[in-house]
Amino acid sequence: MIRINHLSKSFGGVPVLRDVCAHIRRGEVISIIGPSGTGKSTFLRCLNRLETPDGGEILIDGCNILAPHADVLALRLRMGMVFQSFNLFSHLSVVENIMLGPVKLLRHTRAAAGTRAMELLEMVGLRDKATAYPAQLSGGQKQRVAIARTLAMNPEIVLFDEPTSALDPTMVSEVLAVIQRLASSGITMLVVTHEMKFARDVSSRVFYMDEGVIYEEGAPADIFGSPKREKTRAFIHRLSTFRFHFTPAPQDARTLNAQFTAFAEAHLIQPFRLHNLAMLMDALYSTVLPPTEAGIDITVNCAEATGYLDLEFRYLSPITDPLSRHDEAGDTFRLLTRRLCESCICADNAIRLVLK
């Protein structure tokens, strides 16, 4: 459906896209991942001519939309875009925001546009917000309205430019759930995203962009499971780390819980895994091997792309293996590790657990 040949774009003499080539089949869901500043958003904006490329071709159903006499307005009726910021009209209600395009551009009657708007609000779970105004909505609700507004134009292709990047972590899942439902509807979609689990679970293919090119592409299982190129591997296996020095002082427990919760929210650790991790941490530092005066160094590593999550407790004084304890606390800890962990290793005064 879409073929991109040797696309290039510079800003102020600085190349942002360099010889980008790709093809997208009808009905595919393409997730575009990669570090910030590598041209992902510019690539999308070139596809719908919000940016004019410096060179190359973009063919949609064989028609080069970069040709001098290409009908850009006709293109934009076929291709919708959902931005990072919601771009809703603040003086219009939710339903009026959705109706505006079909009435003004598609020449639908207000009655027909209103009926379709309510159907779309039902689909995104916001029918009860039809008469509300944008200022009365949460960020996640605004983005769902923006998605409904895009779909009201009946596009064949939808571009999502980091649709969850401006949202509080607690609102991300509600927007991703709507996009996931769309992915099964047959619409061709390109999604620039930092939500690696979403990209892995929903995409038909993944583009990894770096250095202004599509550095590697493939099926999600290949990109996330066995990437072939060095920079892709480094990006996919990148770890984020939380560290805390914990002592028996009561305030340390409160500080640890607050700081770790903030880390978990920032890195979108799934609630059930956060709960499991908290149970293991609590079991270790409260009953199984409580800290001595010297304290414990706690380290949590998570890789957002792969879901890898491990916990290390490094004691600053000699310890025995907690799995060797034969009392109630030891029995409880063994049960927790069997149920929640891929592995539990005790060596060199440290306990390392890899979560399932």
C-alpha cells in the first residue's frame, strides 16, 4: 500500500532522515521504535506531507505523493494522524470536536456526523462525555477523543506519533487498549512509540530507527528476541536501574517505598509484577534476612523492551542462604520464589532474584 524510496530530510543543514526505504502492506500494524532524535516523528510527518522531504519518493497505491501536482488534500482524507498533544478545540464539546471534520470536509449532515461521533465515543469508552468540554477531561480521555476524531474521517491509514508520551503513566493503558482494538480492525497503522510491550504484542512488524534510517526491521519476535544488529541489541536490552541503601531505620522503609513506586511508574512496570516484587522485597528485609546496622544495598534492574526484571539484595555483612532456613519465614520465602521467580541465587553475601 505504501512504498518509501530513498527518503531524505534535513533541518538547517542537519540530516534527520537519510535514504529511508520501506514498504507497508495494507492492514499492517508497524511500530516504529528507537532513541529520541532519530527521525521517527519526522518520518511520519513526511508521510502525510506535514513536512516536505528533500528527496525520494512516497508512493501510496502507486501514486507518488511528492510529485509536483500531487493532490495533498486528497491524501490527507485517506490518512489520519494522532499527535502527542491532543489538539482538541477547547470551545467545542467532545461530540462537536469529532463532528467538525466530517461536516466541514466530507460534507456529511450534522445528523449523520453526530450519529457516527456517538458510535466512536462508544468504541473508545467515552459516550458519557459527549457534551463535556476538553478542559473537563483527563489526558487519557482527551487522547481517546483525538483518536475518535481521527477515525470519524474514515481513514485508510492512521499515523500515531507517540500517542501516550504526554500522558500520566496511569492513563497510558486506556489509550493503548483503544489502539490495540483498532489494530485488529484491518486499518493500516504506523505507530511511533516508546511502549515496547505494546510494540511487541500488537505489531505485525517493527521498524527500529537510528542514525536517520530504518536501521533494522522485522517481526516483533525477531526484533525483541534476537535482533541482528549491534545498536538494535543495545537498545532492546538497555536496563534501567534503581538503587537504594536500606538500614533498619524506620524512615528508610517509607523512603524506599516512595522512591521505588516512582521508579516503577516511570518505567511502566506492570502492577501485578510490581506487587510481586514488593512482596519479595518485604519478605527479605522484614522477616527472612533483616538488615544489620551496616544495611543492605538494594538494586532493581528492568528492561522495558523485554520485560526483564531482577532484584538484588547485597548485604554488607555475612549471610546464610535464605532458602536453607527451615522455619515459617524460610518456608514462606521458598514458596514465594517458586511462584514468582525464574531463579533465586544466593552467593557472595547477595541474593539475586529474576522475576517471571
